[in-house]
Amino acid sequence: MDAAKAQGRTGGRPSDMVADKLAAAKARKAKGESVTVIAKALKVSRATLYRALAETE
């Protein structure tokens, strides 16, 4: 792990919430759409969406 970290690598699965999806989700949430509708439209789980929104606030 130390050797990988020294090369700039990180472990784990890549996030499904990339910057453009997150921006779209924030805009739709600001308009008053429900989290369920936004999550279905962006093809992510509600938990993923809640987590991403909480991390940015």
C-alpha cells in the first residue's frame, strides 16, 4: 500500500458521482425535485446521492 500511495494511487472503487452528475443533482435539488426522482434520472442510488450532497455542503 505504501508503494502505491507513493506513486499517487488510491485504493477502492471509483465514485459514481462525477462532477457533472453532482452539478446536475444540485441544480435539480435547488428547483425542488425529490431525491428519488433525481437519483433515478442520474442512475445512482438514493444513498449515493444523499452522501454526495452531504459531502459538498
